[in-house]
Amino acid sequence: MTRLPLLPSALVLGALVLLGCLASMLAGALSLPMGDSLLSIVDKLFGGSTSRLALHEQAVIWELRLPRTLLAVLVGAMLAQCGAVMQGLFRNPLADPGIIGVSSGAAVGAVLAIYFSPVSASWWTVPIASFAAGFACSVLIYRLAQVSTGTSVLVLLLAGIAVSALAGSLIGLISYIADDSRLRDLVLWQMGSLAAADPTRVWLALVVAVVLALRFQNRAVALNALLLGESEARHLGIDVESLKRELIVLVALGVGLAVACSGVIGFVGLVVPHIIRSLNGPDHTSLLPLAALAGALLLLLADVLSRVVIQPAELPVGLVTALLGAPFFIVLLLQQKERW
């Protein structure tokens, strides 16, 4: 395997993320002249008055599309890093917060908070409920997957299917008894959407994304040791049980917040780490930052597609990522089948 250098790879991905941000700022049902839109962005960044856009057109860029773009970057980065950590923790490329049921559990918490809490309090009750439910599902699935030889991949996937089915039933029940005013919010949460992006969500996601990135990077060497096996990691001085608990809590926090901000967006945590690992190797010191950039890029592109495919309407971004990720997961399963 030819390993790509970290710095050039990061620079290339960073440049692509910036281009994706630009495309996201310009894409939407309201068609804006590209030249004037670019001038408006330049004026905002550096000062000036060269743009000829009307005030309502500038408001669309800065008050609607900018928060959505930033939220896509942050959520995509968090989901990709959480997926990379889950795969390293379980030592299996099939592990993913969505596939093993953590995202579904977090969605149950968010839906319960939306249904039972008043609208004025939902901005803080939804993240807390998502984190609590996602953490509970993480612990449950991890305990179920433990066997005498380590972590059983088969039990892991089966437990994820069971938890996802139970979560889907609970979400369906709540949606059935919800009134019309809450039903639309619940439906959007189930399919994943960035349309509700606002400064509060962006700032909350930024704080959590920075904390997760720093803690994950601090644990990158320990994750590398864990790839050798739990007994080998213990011989190297790693407190394996403490590491597992910390990573499960951090992943639950990241996935819970992502679900709270944008609903269930699947396959980002599966596809991105696997692609980066195949190109750059399994070293988590480089895998985690590159996965964050690639996850941000993937969700940006998926959000742009969701807004331009059926204009003037838009698709939920969770449907787009599922359409992109499901075939990839099937190919990955076939590859694992050949190895088994």
C-alpha cells in the first residue's frame, strides 16, 4: 500500500473543503449570480461594497446558507472521526455509529425530547437526550458484543440491527401519536436535514467538534496499540478498559450532538474512514485529521446535491448519504466475505 504524505493530503482535502463551502454558499432554490455572490463573500471577508446583490439576496447567503455550510462541515467531521474511532475500538472496518445502532439510539433521545419538551427548551434538551440515549446504546451494544476472545463482529452487527429495529419502533410510535405541529420536526429528524441550521447549533457543534478532535488525537497512539490486540495493548502500558470507556463516551457525545443538530445521517462514519485508511494506512495520528476533512467534504457535497437535484424542493441530506453509502457498504461486505 502506498501511503500518502499527511501534509499534502491535508492541504488537498482542506482546499476541497473550501471549494465545497463555496459551492454550498451558492447552491439553492434561489439562483444567485456567481460573480456577484463571490464579490459579496469577498466584501464580507475583507470589507468593500463591490457586490450588486440585493439585501435579501445577501441575507440568503449569510443568514441561511452560511450556518448550513458550517454545520455540514462540523457534523461531517464529527461523524467521520467517530466512525474512525469506533472502527479502531472494535478493530473492524464494518463498525459505524449508524450501522451498530448508536445513531438510532441517539435519534430516540432526540425524538423524545422534541415530543415531550417545550419548544423554548428544545435547544438544550435535545442534545442532552441524544447524548444520553446514544451513550446507553453504545454501552449496551459493547457489552453484548463481548465474548471470551474479545469483540464478536457478528454479535456487534446483530446487536446493532436489534437496537436499530427497537429504536425505529419507538420513533414510529412517537410519530404516530404526535400532533401536526411536531410531526414535521420528527420526520425531518428521522431522515436527516441541515435546514434547521442556526448560530446556536453551529457554536455548540464547533465546541464539541474541537473537544472531540483534541481528545481523539490525544488517544491516537493508544488506538494504534489497540489494533494489535487488547492483551498486546495492556503489555504496552495502555489502560484498555479506561480507554474503551472514554472513547465510548466521546463517540456518544459526538453522535448525540450530530443527531441533535441534523438528525440521523448515516454512512459518513463508515465510508470516510475506510477510504482514508485504504489510502493512508491505519495510523490514527493521520487517519483522524484526514477523516475529519474528508467527512466534512462528503457531507458538504451531499448537502449540495440535496439542494440541486429536485429544485426548488430539496432532499433530506440523510437520504443522499444513504444512497451513496449503502452500495459502498455492500461492496465492503463482499470484501470481508472473501477474507472470511
